[in-house]
Amino acid sequence: MDNVVGVTRRYDTISFLSDFGHADEFVGVVHSVIRSIAPHVGVIDVTHGIAHHDTRSGGLALARAANYLNPGVVLAVVDPGVGTARRPVALEVGDGMSVLIGPDNGLLAPAVGLVGGTTRAVELTNPQYRLPANGGATFDGRDIFAPAAAHLCNGVPITELGAEIDPASLMPGVLPISHFEDGEMLCEVLWVDHFGNCQLNVDPEEIEGLGNELVVQIDGEDWVALRVDAYDQIPTGRVGMLIDSSGLLSVAVARGSAADELQLGEGLEVRIKALDEADRTGRSTPVELGSGKAET
């Protein structure tokens, strides 16, 4: 593959993310299409549990995983606009170290930005590297994206897959930015994991000066949160805040679901402020989860 002059690049790994789930045959069909074209390739299923049509969640999941994926091809399909004018694209990063394939709908943007941007981009228009159109235009994961990924792994140059496009024309990802307002950190929940831990769009350094006990306001209700280093350091009945595996601030409870206990979900606003010593009198720092909030 002539991504670098004089270097032929073949890939042996495809990392696959989608909102397909496992109830239908979609994931298995994509695996089979890849194997029929590039039998030497290993396919890693990053996740197929992205909420249906949720390109924001898919983009964030891909960004969280990006630095830990084996170099190769990334196949990402969360594509509510399948069959419309949105472009199917292949985006080279790291001068060909990896290529991301998927719809141009913002899904790929967070991961591309995290690894330094696109060094080359093409629209997947060459019919030679697609499956024949035997049905409707509703399964581009099978008919366009999977074949393109497999052919790249076989050494087909990215520029053979279609016409080059300006990376600046790609759909950007839209991520919320946390900020301080009147002494309070305004942020939101980026992600709720399988355990109910709630990741915020907050760099821990942003709240270093607020102390080890914080007031967390959710939908107008105040909770007292203790900053800890590990989940099991959170005392029973308390809310904890810690740095998660992505390096962001996360809200958690002791061996339970913060999402359930605090009624938190992705996209909801959270306010964080220092626990005012003047207000500590009469405030019950331990929180009785499941039945109330911080008492004042």
C-alpha cells in the first residue's frame, strides 16, 4: 500500500464498532464478508452495544478505545443516514499507520482528532471494491464499508477506493465543553458504563482547587461527593468522584449504580462546587442513597 513512498502496507487487524447489537445476523455477516475477501485478517469486536443511531455515543466509545487499538483498519458503523447523501469515507491517520472507515456523520471525528488528525481522506465510490447491489441501500456496513476495509488489508492503496476529498470538508464531532460559572463547574455526563459509573467531561485538574469533598448538583438536588482513587474507597452510602480509565472525572457510588441512584444519564447537566465550610453545619455528609439527597 503506497501510503509512504516505497512502502507497501498490508493490515492484519480490523477493529469493528457498531450499533448492530447481536440479536440479528448483521455482525456475523460483516465478519463473513471480511473473511471472504481477506482471510488473513483478525477482526476485533470493540462493541456492538452502541445505542441505536447514537453517533455521539459511538464517537465517544471509539475515542476512548482509540489509543489501545492495534494498528490497522477501524470499521465503525453507526449510520442513521444510510442510503442518503452522507458520504462513506476512509480516513488515513498517522501517515497510514491506521485507516478509519465509516460514514461521514461525525462518528469518526473524535477518534481522528485524538490521534492527530487525518493525513488523507477518500470517499468510497469505486464499485470495484464494493459488493454488487443486490438489494436496497440499507446495509452499507456489509456492501461498502466491510469490503473497503478488507481490500485495504489486502494491500489495495487507499486512493484506489475512491476520489480524495479535503479533510476539512468532513463532518466534525460535537463534544460539550465544561466551564466555570460563578464558582461552579458546569459539565455533563458523557457516558454511563455497564456498572452505572457516570463519566463527566471534566479533566480532574480543572477541579483541583475545590477540595476533597465536593457538592454535586443534579437536577437542582445537592449531593456531597468524596474524592477517592478507587471505587472500593467510596464509603457505603456515599457518592464518590474519581479519575476513570479514560483520565476523566467520574461519579460513582459504593458497589452500585450512580446512574440509578442519582438519576443520571448521558447528556444531563451536572454542577460541581466546593463544599462551603460555612454550610457544613447541619449538613449530613453521608448520603442515604436510594431515598434522598444531601441534607442541609
